[in-house]
Amino acid sequence: MAKAHVIVVGNEKGGAGKSTVATHLAVALMHEGARVAVLDLDVRQRSTERFFTSRAAWAAAKAADLVHPTACLKVGEGLEAALACDADFLMVDTPGADTELSRAAHQAADLIVTPMNDSFVDFDVLGEVDPVSLEVLRPSLYSETVWDARKRRAAARGRSIDWVILRNRLAPVEARNRRRVDEKLAALSRRVGFRVVAGLRDRVIYRELFPFGLTVSDLTRGVRPLPVSMGHVVARQELRMLMYELGLTAMAAAAE
């Protein structure tokens, strides 16, 4: 049995923003006072693992007072070891591919967060549409994978997994394509049972802070590797809203 509340950031397509979401949620939880362990299952890219390595190095070089994970685990240490971590939350970043470890992580999850960009290219990971009418034909292989994980979890523990689709990198203005994607997401959600929330917009600050191992939650008078603007304040509020929509604010407060 997992001691920690397991959050899996999953999507079998690369470039959807999984690592950005995983690192920002993990750091935000730590700022709320929660103990967070992190596991990066992407053995090739290892963006999340590298993020926290850079974070430790930057904090040491700048003598900065930063929050850090209780553990930052590597794939070789195994999923079972990660699930047994003495932490309030386990944040798992998965690869953009179907792997045995990724499937096992999905089945162990309490919350699955699936980031997707504002396009039918990303929607294709969730469901197939008719090329003429754009009607949803069937769930995709990834949706079936999550559906199977939720069934197994419900049978084993008597409760299902909360699955959230995160509309990531939304353009600042509404477009016809976004309305179409919204309609198809609503139709598919009724079939496979996920909920949809607004994620992180396409802001330069999220990319600028990555090399330092920092997020917008870290920015203070003493932690300011870049000039702070009003856009950074808006980005921090955006992240806070995401935490609230995922139910993580209340859970972190209860864990503190």
C-alpha cells in the first residue's frame, strides 16, 4: 500500500508539458508545507530529475533557502521503493511512451494529470475522431490504458482514480479550433470519465526558470534569478488556481 498520495503526470505524447506540470506542482506542494517525493520514469529525457539536480546546485551556489523533495528517486530504484517513501505526496513524471513502469505507475495513482496542448494532434492521444464530421469515434489506446488502471484500482481498493485532463499552453485568445477541441473533450469525458481543468498558459517564465531548477512559486526578494514582472505574478496566480482545481491545496493543508 502506498503511504503517499500518488500523483501521476501522464501522456503518451511528447511535448505536452508533463515535466513542467510535474515540477511546478511538486514545488507548489512543498511550499504548502507538504513532504513530496519525486520519481522520474523518463529514462531518456530525465527532465524532472535534472530540474531538481539543478535546483540543489543553484541553491548551494547562491546560499538560497529553497524547499526540496524528501527524495528524488531514479528509475533504477524501482516503483515499489518510491511508493514506500515516507512522504505526503509522490509525484511521478512518466515518459511519452507506453512502458511497463508507466502502466504500473498509472495503476498505483490516486490522481492522474494528463496535460494536452490546444490541438487535435494532442486530442488524438485521448480519442479518435471522424475525419469528415469530427465526431468522436472511440477512445484511444492511452484512454483505454487509464480506463484499465481505474478498473483495477477500484477492484483492489474500492475507489477509483481521479483523472484530470489539463488544457495546457492555451492561447490568450479563443479560437475556432479551441472550441472544437472543447466540444470533443466534453463528449469524450462522458464516455471515459475524466474532468477538464485549465492548466498553464504558454508563458516564457516557465521555460526561463527551468535551467535554475526554479518555479514561479520560488520567486521572492532573495530568490530572483531574473527580473520580476507583472507577468510573473499572474503566472503564480495561475499555478495557485491549478492547485485549487486539482484539490491539492486542501490536501496539502491537511498533510501539514
